[in-house]
Amino acid sequence: MKFLHLADLHLGKVVLETPMLENQRTVLKAAVDAAVNHHVDAVVMAGDIYDRSVPPAEAVCVLDDFISDLNKHGIAVLAVSGNHDSPERLEFGSRLFSDRCVHIAGYYSGTLRKVTFQDDYGQVHFHLLPFIKPAMVRSAFGEEISGTEEAVRAALRDFYENESPGRHVLIAHQFVCFGGQTPETCDSEAISVGGSDSVDISCFDGFDYVALGHLHRAQRMGRDTVRYAGSPLKYSLSEVRHSKSFTLVTLLEKGQIDIELLPITPLHDMRRIKGRLDDLITAARENPSDSHDYIHAVLTEENVLDPAEKLRQVYPNLIHVEIEQPEREFDSDTAFDPMVHKTESELFEDFYRNIHGRDLTHEQWEVIDKVMERVKGEDAE
């Protein structure tokens, strides 16, 4: 049996005021093509299907098209909710959809949902575990649950007590660690690292493959068969060096699993470029095919007038501009606190330049000076 492991689609996401929906629509079409070309039996989505609990209508339409396209090709869909999803909204219609081989577990009610397939080697059982917190499990079982790991173990208790023959795949959306080793995270993930939200890999020892969602970098945890698929697109500047992929899993006889990462070519990549303004503009004109990527520009020169406006003329999807700050030498007595060398005006000027990529105008300085004089006057009173 073959299936495609996806996670963290975050449909409807906006990165630094830039909508990602066009890129998301393209990458989901690529996922359908990959599923068809590799003759997969199912597509797994391990949570954070939407970017927020009330997704925009356009994002709902994109997901509807994706599932419908897979259904036309006879490819099953198995999905769980993530911490960004609304469990109830994602669950809507799931009992009807299951007759069309679309299985969605939005909320946890005390029972681990199971979907069984048959192939040449016997049965394959998919277990769907939505994103859970201790309070959800306490409510379902009426027992004291102190942390997320304990909640996950409680939710999997019935599986271990009544484990059936065959191969078992778990779909989950949690922060998983391995012997105290935490996975690699990035800026776009809303998670609690190293606290009570972590779950040790030992919770999943009875499963042949664990399809995880929650983290945006594709990575294994402890062993090859416990994996984060990662997000299919780059959703923060900290992800510019990530290689995005679909995870293709082939289940053979029990104990034999092949895993292949299928590279994703997005409609627009996210890149970090660095240099002088004129050089960056020249590079865009020489390579117009790359100029429509989502660009994080770092300028190596100061006192450039309206750099964002000038860069946007050749990089229409510019998402951020910053000015590289030169290193400053400090007296050894105050080197631990560089702010001591700057006035309030200088600090505000640095802040404004980092946010907007340009210096304050003369008119803006007049307003700032008046505000600072007023504030100082109120402090004196």
C-alpha cells in the first residue's frame, strides 16, 4: 500500500501581509499529480489544514477542490485536526464523507478512530488522533491527566490493550521528542517547546509508521518511521533554507517500509537576498524568472531612500526589507549594554529603519521631537 503524507497546509495563511493562497492552490495540484503518478491508495493530512479556526471562504474552496480531485481518482483521504483548526468545523459532514473514502477526525471524543484497508500483505489500519490537550482527555475519561504525554498515552490505551493483527499507521499532530532531544522548529509554529506539551516517541512504539504534523521542517524523530512531513510551503523567513517535499510511504510486508521524499517546486519560492540596492535590482533584471519569488531583502548600505518601493518595482512579491547594521565597538565597561550608547531618538530611528527599510523624513522627525518633548515634560511633572 502507498500513501502520501502531508501536513501543515495552513490554507489561507498570510505571510507578512502577503496572501499564500495562489501558491497553496498550485502546490495542492502538484500533490494530486504526485498521488496519481505514484499510484497511491491514500493521502494523509496530519493537521493544521487551515491556518485559523475560521478560515476564509477561498481557503475552504481550495480544500474542497483538492479532496474532490483526489476522490475523482479513487484516492482515499485521511485527515486529523491540528491546533490551528476548528475541530467542529473540520468534523462537519465527516460521517457522510466516509462513504466516499474521505475520513476526517476533527475532535477527540474518547475513541481513537480507525480506518482499515486491505492489500496483498494483509490489513493496514490507520488510526486518526486529532490534536489533543490534557483537558480534552480528562473530559472524555473522567480521570486526572497532568500533561500532554499522559493524555496521548491515555488516548492510545485502547489500541495497546486490543491491538489487532496487521500493520498500523498513526496520524497525529503533536510536539514529539526523542529521549529529551527536541525537533528543529521555526518561527511560524505556535508551539510550546520543552514544556508540558512535549510527547516522547516511546508513546508510539506499537505503530509501523507515525505520520506527524505540527512542525514545518520535514524530519525524522528517533527512527525513519516516525516523521514530520513538514509544511509544503515556506511560511516564515526562518524557513528560506528548508527543502520542502511530499513524503511518499510504501508499506510492504510488516517491518518493511520504503520512504521517499518528493521535492516540491512552488509557484513562488521564498528567498533571502543580500547586497547593495543597485546590485539587487540588476540581479532581478538579469534573472526575471526568479524575480517573482517571495523576497526577504537585506541591504548592505545605509541611507537609501525608499528601498522597499524601488525593490518592489523588480520584485513584485517583496515581503520584507531590512538594513544590515554594521558592528559597533563599545567601551569594555559598557559592552554588555549597547543601548547605553544611543539616545532615545537614535533608538527610535533604528527601530523605524528596521521596520520600514528607510529613514525618517524631516517632517516625521518634527513630529517625533514634539512627542518626546511632551513625554519628558509629563515625566518631570
